[in-house]
Amino acid sequence: MEQKSIKLNAILNVMKTVFSLIFPLITFPYVTRMLQVEAMGKYDFSGSIISYFTLLAALGINIYAVREGSKYKNDKEKINQFASEIFSINVYSTIASYILLFICLIFIQKLHGYTVIILIFSLQLLLATMSVTWVYNIFEDFGYITMVTLAMQFIALILMFLLVHNSNDLYKYVAISVVSTNGSGLFMYFHAKKYVNLRFIKKPPLKHLKPILIVFSTSLASTIYVSSDTTILGWVADDYRVGIYGTAAKIYKIVKQMLNAIIAVVIPRFAYYIGLQKKDQIIQLGQKLIDYMIAICLPAMVGLYCMSKPIVKVCAGESFGQAYLSLQLLSVALIFAVFANFFANCVLISYKKEKTVMFATILSAVINIVLNLILVPMYMENAAAATTIVAEICVCGISAYESTKLIKISCTVRNLVTSVIGCICIAIWCHFVQLYIHNQILVLCVGIIVAGGIYGIVLLIFKNTIAWEVVNRFVKRK
């Protein structure tokens, strides 16, 4: 029964993520052609600025609340008190974030030209706080989140085609983006009463603050090494360069978020098993997840690298063609980013090793900032992409090493080897497709579909256990 729950939650969470990504996949080609490079650069730079304040408002609460709240979900009184305390802390952090944002907009000259965009983006702070997604994660309910997300995506899609027609509609597009990503907050806040009775506590206990701040420090460092490249690029270069890099970064993040969605649903179960000290279940769950991640992440990385040119041209248009180099660099970071997320948030955080994650992330952030400051003025957007690789490798390496001290989980050698062989076949196929087909849309369709089929056949031929498990489950259901 528990295993079925994980599968269902994984499907729902992936669906939510996929549909959240369908919005930019559908709108991105349209918007880039309507707004053009400079307007997209303003959008991306403003988004990188607001990400720091969004983080301050979130304060690392989601990860802490899921880990601790999972212990109380079967005790109505305790979970109500815990949820109200966490929500109240979140309200105070959101107010503090708004105050700091207004101060920065007033006194930092560089931001004056982006004030309106940043203020529209700032609605995310309030809506994210009201969404209380951690409540749904605690109770492992991804169904309602998926439904509301779909509704908001559909509304935002209609609004975009109705209202965004040229570069003068940038503000409208920013507002629509907020609706698409955080518009569900209002609905989720009221629906959360199904699980908890949220109330505002004027003086919430400070016992939660220390672990929350440790998680926040980690999240802050993570945001810095994720967003600092765009921020520094926007500070030293122009909106055009930011627009080029932002295009590559968006495509990269779409793929990364889809892969991370699988991990997100396992975190509450990991925390539950760890709380009960069920070591066998932890090892079994972790082992299988790593094998699945290898089978999915490796081909995603290789495919993204090999098909970067047609992906950029189809998604953003010819004017963004230069972004393919940055996308190739970012694709290398993909597998390190996903495994870093697993070891850090799924293993270390569940074992309450926040300080270890904080150290790894802060070190990576510092390295990333230093490299950005040195390299971005010379190599612009490509330097920003290269420093992301270094940051992801650093976090992944430290997190993986520290995780092995807690629990011994590793990949199956056969599965790793067969995935590598399959990826080599993908690279060869993508090369020949681009060599003989010149229509970019056709290149993507033929390249991705056939490459996926080739990869699957290779895994089955070489007896990859993950591939055969998927086939056997499909046959049994039929």
C-alpha cells in the first residue's frame, strides 16, 4: 500500500511539474518572438533579483516543515499547533522580505529601471506564503496541487495569447507569469483546512527558528549560486546578454525541474522511514531511486547537449541562436544538479544534517560568485554557464561523500554501464539526424522520439533491471 502511494504521488507530482513546464514550453517560443532579446533580458534580470527576496520570505520553512511535520500528521492536535507556528513564522518572514525589497528599490540606482517589473514579481512572495505547500507535502497529497496548477496554467495561457503581442507588453507578461507559477496560493490556503486548522500566532515559539535558519542559509547559498550568474551578468553586461543566457537557463531549468519532481515525492517517505529507523526500507528505496535517476538523467543530459542548437532555435527563434553554447555547458551540470538534490535534500536533510548541506552549498556559492566576477566580464554568458557546472559538481561531491557516512546506497553497475551504452547510441543518432535533416522542428521530433526508442531497446537488450521492471509492470497491468 505504501509503495503504491509513492508511485501515485510520483505520477501526480511529475504531472504537476510537467504541466507547470508546459506553460513555458508553449508560451516561450511565442513570447521570445514577441518581446525579443532585450525585453527578455529585463525579465530575467528582474527575476534573478526577486529570487533573493522570495527566498527570504520562504526562509527554508518548506523543507523543515515537511521533515518535522511528518512526525505529527497522525496527531490532529499536534499537527494543528505545529502548522500554525510554522505559518506564523512564514508571515513574519514575508513582511520582512517586503520591507527589505522596498529599501533596495529606493536606494539602489541600478534597480530603478526595473522597479515596476520587480514590484509585479513581488506578488510571488505573498502568494507563495499562502500556498502552504508544505502542508500538502506532509500529508503526501499531490492531487489537489496538480488540479489547481492545471487550472492556473490554463488561465495564464489564455491571458498570454490575449494580452502579449509586442515588447510593450512586458509588464503584462510578468503578471501572467506570476499567475501561472503562484496563482494557486489563494485556493491552496483555504483548501488546506482539510488537513490543518491554520491560525496566526503573534508570538510563535523560537525553537523552530534555529533549524529553519540553518536550512535558510543553505537555500540562500543555493539561490546565490543559481541566480548570481544572471545577476552579475545583468550588472556588468546589457539586457541582450542576459536575454541570451536566460534562454539557455530556462531550458536547462525546465529539464532539471522535471527530473527533480521524482525526488520531491520521496522526501516525506525518507523522513518517515528515518524517523522510525527503518534502515532496510531506506536502503531499498534509495538504491532503486538512484538506478532510476541514472536511467533517466544520463540520456536527458546527452540529449540536451546534442540537440542544443535545434532546441534553442525552435523554442526561442533565430535571434536567440547564440544561446546554444550556454545550453551545452549547462547540460553538463544537469546530472550533478539532480544527484546533488537527492543527496542533500533527500538524505542529509532527512538525517538532520543541515549544517553539512549548508557548508557544501555556501562553499559552492562562494566559488561560483568568485568565478563569475572573474570570468563573466571576459566571457559573458558562457562563463556564467561554466561556473554553474563547477557549483553543481561541488555540492554533489560533498553531499554524496557525507551521505555515504550515514547510509550505504549506490547504483547497480549493470544499470550504469547499459545507460552509458544507450547514451552513446543517442549521441550518434542525434549527430546523423542534424547532418541530414535541416528543418529544425523535424530534427527535434525525429531526434528525440527515435533516440528515446533506441535508448530503451539498448537497455532491454543489455538487461537493464529498471527497463525490464517498467516493461513487466506494464505487461501485468495489461
